[in-house]
Amino acid sequence: MKYTWSSATHVGLVRESNQDCVAPEHDGATDEILIAAVADGMGGAAAGDVASRVALAAAIAPTPEEQPDPAARVRTGNEAVLKAEAEDRTRRGMGTTLTLGMFHPDGHLDVGHVGDSRMYLFRDGTLTQVTDDHSFVGELVRAGKLNPTEAMQHPRRNIVTRVLGTPGLQVDSVELHLHSGDRVLICSDGLTDMVTRGGIEAILADTTTVTDAAWGLVEAANRAGGVDNTTVVVVDADQ
Ligand code: MG
């Protein structure tokens, strides 16, 4: 399988700083292993920025021996956040989401995930959310007490229930097998709070290149108000 990717990140129209982080930072293509990830930091002025940056850097760092799986990488990111927090009192309570995919040449996609950033699979014209949101409203949606549109409007939609920066963190693992023609999206909540599932699906369907898809999503979030930082990675799988 060959993977072609594009990433895009934007501060939005309201926030003063961009506390999201993304990997890879540049567009490209490979027929080897690809690691793609989005982290959305939180915790006040500078701390949220530190949390997402140190978590992502630690999680994607090359390892001398066997490749750790994505859940192990997320746990490494968690340790890095805890260490950075212990070094500076002003960082107390900081945290970050992290959604990390390892795309293997044989089409396997392994995912490690914590928080309310998301991974979606776009296959045969249909968008499916791969990860569960670790958020107050995400739990209500899974329990059938709220629909996704109500969740987007909910006053407590920004409460994240599981983040890196937590001792003994529980990490979700998901495994998929990709088909030629699949498109995968990893994104921060700056996109999904602004653009409905149908809106995201339409942009992925209407764009040919991964670059047009990635920037089309960011522009849609900003057209809808851009109240948060928006970050996306789009990966196309082709035989
Ligand atoms: Mg956000």
C-alpha cells in the first residue's frame, strides 16, 4: 500500500495561539510505515502548547529497536507530559489529546487514542468515526442520550474526560485494515465542533488531492466561525 498525506493546522478566528500539534508537518508519500497524529493541548496560556508539543514529539520519536505500537507511543507521550508538568509549577493541570495512527505497508492501520480529537475512515463515499470521544457529551452520545448534532451545541461540549498528563492513563487501541481508495482523517475538535459529519463527508468526497481535502476542511471550520484551533491530517491509501 502506498500512503499519500497532507496536514493542515490553523489558529482559527478567535483564539490567540494555536495549541494543536500535528505530524507529519509536511505533505508527502511513502510505501513504508507512516505515523500520523494530532494532539490538542489544554491548560491555560502556555501550558496547553507545551503539553501537545512534548506529547507528540515523544510519541513519534524514532526508536532504535522494534517499533512500539500506537498505544505504547501514546503512553510514552503521557509520561513526557507528566515530566514536563513536574518541571514547572505553572504547568500544573495541563493536558492534551493524542490520536496516533501507524499505517503499515500491508494496509494495517493501528491506532492509539485518548481525548476528543478524532479519526475517521472515508470509504466508498461514507464517513465513519473510528475513535470514541473521551468527553462528557461523547459519553452521552454513546449512551443514546444525545444525538451528534445536539452534542455540537451542548454547553458542556468542551469537557474532555480523558487526557494525557494523567498517571495510569488508559489508552484506546483500534485496528483497521485499509483498502485501496480509502481516505483516513485525523482531526482536532476545532473541525468537528464547527462542521457536521455530513459536511466533512462532502468535502472528502468532493476533493481529489489530500492537500485540497485538508485545507478544504480547515476553511470550512473557519467559515463556520473558527472558534478553536483546527488541525487535520488526511491520508489516502492506494495499491
Ligand atoms: Mg481544540
